[in-house]
Amino acid sequence: MRNLQILGVATLGLLMLTQTAMSGRGGAARGGMRGAVVGNMVGGSEGAEKGAKIGVVTGATRQAIDREATVRTTYQGTTEYQNAPRSNFSETPPDVLGIPATGAGSSPSGEAIIKKDGKPIVGVTFPTDWKQKSGDTYIAAVSKDGQCYAMLAALGGADKQGGIKKVKAGLENYLKDIKFDEQSETKGGAIIVTGTGKGKKAGIDVVFAAGVFEAAKGQLVGAAFVVDAKIEDHYKETVKGICQTLRRAEDFGKE
């Protein structure tokens, strides 16, 4: 019996070490913002499926976002955070999807939609205190503190593997010292790449999650999230909520 207990403790310790190692180098074990995107982008979870039908954040996710905002504000008041170099995506937006977001930002006033031939192909709802920019083929937004950036862009009719190569090329153009996690695919067909890197201009560590999915027949859309590495865990629920509002063309008929 004692031998079994020792074996159990040893096995548990090995599992913990393995998980720690994987989270440090990339791999299947993902948490924070990256895990939120993998678990909740189009077809990722039950919450995402429900959110897509109405285009808003509801229930437990809404409450979790509010709690996270409180904890994040507390963390941002610490000496550790105040003294550390930080990204500011309000001043320097990440150009990951190859479509620069231009013009002045404004507060979101509800669901933002990209259309093709007058018909909606994808919609997303950002938090009301973010700053949002929109064009004919893109929607971009940055958090109030400038630490979290998100963008959706129509990529045309290329195949998803071709689309994800384009996304990776954009990441490599914007970042250096990139470490990719294991590529993922949701049950809704979104292909997602996640990982870590360092901004080429600012030299600050960031984490990213970017995916490609078919929003309408023959129409691919890219979605990218970039967060300052120091605050990734404090944007998990917020990014999860944004992902749960994503709607494809077929979802607009479920209202």
C-alpha cells in the first residue's frame, strides 16, 4: 500500500513538471488568453455556440469578465506592474493579418459586422470601454489600457492552410523570437496558432492567438489576439467573451 502511495505521489509530481515545462516552451498545455481562444473560437465550446446565436456575452461568462476586470485593475496598481516595460497597442497596433487598421478609434456601439456583397459574413462584439476601428474588410479593437489587441479581417477565398500560412507570415513580420504552440483545430473548423514572441520595435514580450475559419461559403476570415505577456492571465475571460460573440454568416439566421 505504501509503495502505491509513493508511486502515486511520484506520478503526480512528474505530471506537474511536464505541464510546467510545456507551458514554458509551448505545446498542447495552454492557459490564459491563448487557451481561451482555442476553447471558444467559432464552435469551440457550448458557451461559444450560445453566444454566437445572439452575438452578446451572457450568464457566467459576463460575471467572470467583471471579476477579472477587478483583479486586473488591482494588479495594474502594483509596483511590479508599474515598474515593468509594457506594450501599448493603442500607439502601435500589431499588423498581424496584413491589413492596417487606420483612422480614429471610437467606442463600440454594439455588434460590428463585416459584409460581402451586402450580406453579413462575420460579426463580433467588443467591450464598451475598448476603442474600435472598422473598414470594409476588417474590424480591430484595443483595450482601454492598450494591453490587449484584437482584429478580424476578411482573407478572401484561399484554403484554410493557405490562410494560416499568411497569418504566420504576419506574426513573423511583427515579432521575433517566436515560439509556436501546437496548432489546434476547433470542432467548428477554425485552425488556430498560438505562442509567444517579442515585438521587433518595442522589444516587449507578448503572447498571441490567431485563427482562420470559414465565415461564409468560400469566404475565410482571420482573427488575431495579441496581449502583453505580463498580463495574459488577466485577459483570459475578456478574450473568451469576445470569442463567444463571434458569428458567422449562418449564425445571423439564429437570432
